[in-house]
Amino acid sequence: MTYKFPLTEYGIGEDSQGNTHLVGKIGDKQVGILVLGKPDRDNLREAIQVWTDKDYRRLGVANHLWKLAQVNKLNPRHSPNRTTDGTIWSQQIKG
């Protein structure tokens, strides 16, 4: 699968609970968020939230955030608790 990489900026930060937040922007607008839980014993981080602004869906925003998590060695893994859309997306992005 070929991924589109639409984000012009992104940031990575950690909250007080130890969750890692990846925030993506296009221009000056925040368009997506990927929240990963604390690392488990295998150093994998479960995706606990994925959000894309409705005007930017189906453009590759979530894919880009996922790939950024991989490149930054955050070891993301899909949660078993997903919406129908989340299940479809997780099958498309693989890994």
C-alpha cells in the first residue's frame, strides 16, 4: 500500500499519565491526533485514541501519524477495542 503524507507539521508529547500524543497539522490547523498508551512489557504502545478532523478524513492523516510513531520507535500496536471504522483502518495500515 502507498501512503500519502499530508501533514506539514507534527508534535510528540507525553501527558502526566505516561501516554504519548502525536498531533498533526496541515498549515495552521490541527487535523489529527494519535494517542498511545504507556509501553507494555514488550515495549509496545496500544493506540488508545485516533482522531482526524472530519474535513481531512481519507487523506492519510492517521496513516501519517502511525508511520511517524513507527519511525520515532514508539512501537504502536492496534487496540483490540475499536470502532468499525477503526477495524477497517487497522487492517489497511498493518502493524
